[in-house]
Amino acid sequence: MRLYFMRHAMSEANARDILAGQIDSPLSDQGFIDAESASRSFCENHTLDTIISSPLLRARQTAGAFARNLKLSIEIDNALIEQDLGVFAGKTYTEVESDPEYQKDKTLRWEWHPPKGESYSMIADRVRPFFFRLDARKHLFDTILTGGSILIVSHAVTIRLIIGLLQDSLPQYPIKLLRNSEIVEVDYHGLGAKHELTTHYFGMDYDSKA
């Protein structure tokens, strides 16, 4: 089973340097352009059987560009939602980084959680059942001897933990975040295996923040 994990295109919150978390920020005008560009570039050399998205609007809008070009429907899975940032949701990076309750050290967020929010360990716990559901699909694909290709559209922090699961490294996780519209490709063998990841980037010129 081949999986493509994609961070959504630029949202209005990204454009305004705001931590959205689970706030439903839509794509920016540039984000719509980038999602369409990424979709067309991806579809030139790849095909998909399934598209699964976080329930948040910015992810669904990004997935929609692929769904339209490939004439596929979008499945929604709540496990793919972004980190609940609690009291920090909706604040700017400048505001949170001056708050003593905010953990600025990206290497120390496994058990730390924002007040009224989620820790990284909590995100990993909610994402694992998503992979169990993928395992059931993989068994079906293996049984009918047909490959499955799935695009999964999610968010920066959630994909950070997903990569940790795929690399079997948790509680260690990658510090660098995927940029908006960046895709990680993996041939999925089940949790517990150390997967090789390939990244694809479609030409946006700004950086993401943790």
C-alpha cells in the first residue's frame, strides 16, 4: 500500500502567522492556487485510489483539488485533525513565544501540553487507530492482489507524529515540519516497521513554523 501524507496548502491563519490548531481556518487565496498546482503536478505522474482528509476546512479544501482532478470522493477521518492548542489557539507566534507557559523547545513537547490542549503523546495515541484502519485496507488490497494508493491530507504537527510512528522512533519525532503542500510518500508495511520516506515539494517559497 502506497501512502502520500500531505500537509494542507497555505491557510488564512498561516498567512497571518497565527497558530490555528483546531480552529477552522480556510485556505488563503494563495493556498487555493497552491493546492491546485500541487494537484495537477502530482496527477501528472501518480494515481490514487482513495483520498482521506482531516475534518478541518483547510485540509478538506486542499483534498478537494485532488478529488476534482481525479474524480474521487473524500473520506473524513477525525484522527487526522491538528493538535488541540488549547489557550494558544488563535494567537500569533509572537504572542505565544513570549508566554512562559508555551514550550518553545520543540524537542520537549512529548508530554507537555498547552493548557486545555493536547500533548504530542496524546496525538500519537489518537493517530494509532487510524493506522489500524489502514491495516484492514491493506489486508483487503493484499487479498485481491491489487495495490492501493491513498492520499492523506492532514496538518503540520499531526504529520510530525505520523512520521515518528512510521519511523518507529517515538517518543523521538522529527523537529522539522512539512511545509504547506509538501507530500511524504511511503510504501506502508504496518506500524512497528521502520519505513523509508520520500518527500515531494511543489514550489512554494515560504517556511512553516512549529
